[in-house]
Amino acid sequence: MAKTRRKKKRTHASSETNQQGTQTGTSASSIPKTFVVKRGKLAHLVKSLTEDVRKIMEPHTASKLKDSKSNKLKDFIQVAGPLGVTHFVLLSATERAKYLKICKTPRGPTLTFRIDKYSLEADVKKAQKNPKSRGKSFLNPALVVLNNFSSSHESEKKLCALTFQNIFPAVNVKKAKLSSCKRVVLVDYDKETNLYRLRHFHVDAKPAKGDRKLRKMLKTREVPDMGRMADISEFFTGGMSSQGSDSDISDSEDDPKTKVELAHDLDRVNKAKSTAKILLKELGPRLDLELVKVEEGACEGRVLFHQYVEKTIEEVKTQEELRAQKEQLKIKRRKEQEENVKRKEREKERKERETPKKRPRRVREKKKDDEEDDDDWPEEPEKEYKEGDVYEGDEKKKKKKKKTSGKKKSG
């Protein structure tokens, strides 16, 4: 029997962005995307930090973006529109300090931070006893938690809070899945030092009820060695002291703040309507940022705030007048350039009209009568050669050779 073709019953798989949008409860079009780029002459000093910042912004960032010194900011802005990129995170370094800029595309504003202190992801993991592996936690975007921002009434602090919120996708609490909430970015504002402290954590949950050792066995899936035990009760009463200490489990189990009732299933251990204990594991990097400047445009334009420079009203007016003059000059030059282009096009058309056009060379067409005559012409019969016959072409060649040899002898 002939093999029948399989009928397609499965629907097409949805794209990654749509899946992530459904997990966080937001539409794919409203998800913010970022470019993390290093700029400046001393950009090599910030290379490792840019890679760590890209990990924080995953998955909605170009993690393998290759930028060179020849690339300019205008090139990235032109590409940002078609790709749907909403923010730029620019890292640069000077001889005095390192800087981080957060720019909203395409028209700003731009926030410039001075990096007071920082620690890389590798440094954070070296300090930990049991560092957390990458795993699947970076497949979904991180949640943002802001601390000590509500009390500040200053406009620049509110702008900082909005920018930190808008870099990451918003979460719809009713539609979001708990299994997608695996990372948290904490931004804390310190009033005394005037610094923004940024930390990156992994979120984990453990069942709050039941015996510690039983919970640990369910979580790690490691079956203990009970060969030397007389009864299974010795495993829970402390007969397995050689198996290892419970240092991974926190001592603050009685604290009610760490316990949460789950609304949905988190994993195979933590089910819905069960109490779970929330644990945080730091992933890195650590950043202590100081706000230095706020600009109106995309890395250019009027300075709305500066931490160290204060200008009088007269200086601000003169600066605005100079900016207005520059804009007028730009408009004037653009008009002149457009007029010059139109004038050149008119001259080109006039020259084409004045110069006589070259007549195309006519190709003689074959008439039908000539074609018919060619067909009527008899074909020459092919000469057949038999054994003993001499080919004429060979005889001609032999004659030529004899003539050349006779000339050489006479010479």
C-alpha cells in the first residue's frame, strides 16, 4: 500500500516573546528592550562589567552585541526603532571614575550615574560557600523592587524611580505565573550617602512545614545512606550526623515575614495553597551609583539637573539663546542644501534637453525570402574515407614541412 501523508494536527509554536509576555502577564509589544554598550577611549576597563549588566537585563537585551570604536550613538539610535529597543545602557570610563548612562530612545531623557563602587559576578560567587548556577532563571525577566523612593519629593529622584521601573517589563499580578518569577533586582536609595544601591538576587522557595531533613531530601533528590541505622526514625532524630550539617537551611524559620502562602503551583514540591519559605541568593553584580546629571535629549540637550554645577538664571537664559541660534543655523543650512540639490537636478535636466540624443544603430533584419533561400541551398555531402585513402589535410601539412626543411638546408 502507498504511504499516506501525515495530517498536521498541532498548531504552530508561539514565539519566545509571546510566551514570555504571557508568563509575566504583559503584551509582547509593551515589553522594553535594551542595548548595553561600552563607549569611550578607556572602554576596555568596563568590558567585564558590561557583560554582567547584560545578564541582569536578560532575556530582553542583545547579550551578544558586538560594538566597535567606529560605531556612533546615531548608528544605534537608527537601528533601535525597527528592533523595538527602548533604552540604552552606556558604560564608559575616564582616568578619574567610571560612569553609567541610562538613555530613553529616541528623544531622552538621559540619566548619568557615577559608579562609586562595584563588584563583578565572579567576585560575588567567590565569596559564597555554595554559589548559585545560571540554570533556567535567566529565561524570564527579573522583577524590580524599589526601596526608600516614596518619601522623596524631588523630581530627579522620581525620574530615577520611573527609569528603573521602565527598563524591566511590568508584571500583571493576576496573569503572571509564579514559576517565571525567579530573579529580583533591588534598588535601594540611601539618603545619607545619596547613593543608589543595585543588587541582583535569585528567588527560591522551600516548604515551611514538615521536618528539615525530609524537606531537604525532597528538594535535592539525594537519597541518604541508612545502612547503619536500625530504624528510619534515627534519620529524623539525629542519628545521621555524618551526612552533613543543615547550614543551607536558615535559622530564621519561625519568622512569619519569610513565610508566604502560594496562590499557584511553583514546582513539584511547592504546591498551591501551601506555605513556603522565600530564600534569596545573590547573583551579582553589585553597583553603588550616584546621580550626577540629567539631560533632556538622548545624551544631549538641555541639562535639567546637575549634582555639582549650579547656574544662575542669566546663565541659563544665555545658554538657551545660544542653543536656539544653533538650531536656527542648522535649519538654514538644511534649506540651503536642499535648494542646491534641486538646482543641480534642474541643470542636469537642462543639459540633457540641449545635447542631441545619439541615434541608435540599426541592425539589418533578415528577410523571410533570404531565410527561405538559405534553407533551399543544398548541403555538401560528407566525404567518406576507406582503407588506403590519404587525408588531404595531412598531405598539405607534409608539403609545408618539406618546404621549411629545404629553406633551412639552403641557409
